[in-house]
Amino acid sequence: MSASYQMQLPPQTLETADAKAKPLLEQANETLGFVPNMYEGMAKAPGVLDTYLHGYALFREDSGFAPPEQEVVFLTISRLNGCGYCMSAHSMLADKMSQVPAEVLEAIRHDRPIPDERLAALSTFTRVMFETRGMPGEADVEAFLAAGFEEQHVLQIVLALAVKTLSNYANHVNHPPVDEAFADYAWQG
């Protein structure tokens, strides 16, 4: 397989961003204390960054998943998409912010069985949704619900898939360097 395409458009920074991208980057800088390299790449098409940020916030705030569960979903999708940047960022968030157990994080990072029944069921169902392009079978959904999730969570995984597709695919064509904040969690598939 040949190396993937790398966009030639320069990243949009706080100093160079256009009128649509600049407020998005300013908000990120205010919220996070820095502008992630991923955002600068996504801002080349401000609608991509805006849609990502909106969907990401909705998933974080209203998905009904606890923070460790949210991270399991994002990490599972990012691993399946082979996105080193997102795996690094969400590994840091999993460890430092979302209280994902270390053994669960390591299992996802290395594609090994997850030693937590509920989180394993969540990751498995996320993988089913990814691999079937959103067409799970009855048995898949029944197993997911039997693990304690609700039917509405199925659609929340669709939202997470959309959000991570935006970031994972944008990273595939932009090749952003992993930010220093995530460097200790660098991941290569």
C-alpha cells in the first residue's frame, strides 16, 4: 500500500485563519489553553471543524455514556480507523480525565480483550456498528442491551462514529503532528 495523501494547504492558525475558522480556533484556545494541531488542519475547511466541535460537544454532554464509556467508544473507533493522532489524544484523556482503568486502556490500544464486561460489550458493539456500517443484527443489539445499555445508546454510537470519522479522516489527509500534550501517549497501529 502506498503512503496516504498529504494535503498541501497550510494549517489554519490563530494568526492565519479566515473569518469562519478564527472564532473556532479562538474558542478552542480559550477552552483548552492551546489549539490542537488537528483543529488547525480541520480548519482548512471550517465546516469540518465546526461540525466536529458541535457533534463532539453533544456526545460528551448528552450521550448518556459515562466519561470512561465515551472514551472507550472514541478509542475503539480511532483504533479501527488507524488514527494515531486520535489514539494518542484519547489515550491521554482516558488516563488523565475520564478515569478509564489502565488495563482497559492498554487492552484497547493493543487490540486485546477488555477486562471489564460492560466496557468490553460497549467496545464490541461499537466495532459491530463500524464494521456493518450501522447495520447491526438483532443478536448484536440484544447483547448490547443485555450489558446494561439502552436502545437510545445505539444512536449515540452513530453520533460518535460521525464525529470520529470527521477527525480520523481529516487527520489521515492532514497528517498533523501529535501535540506535546498527547506525546506521552503516542500510538502507532
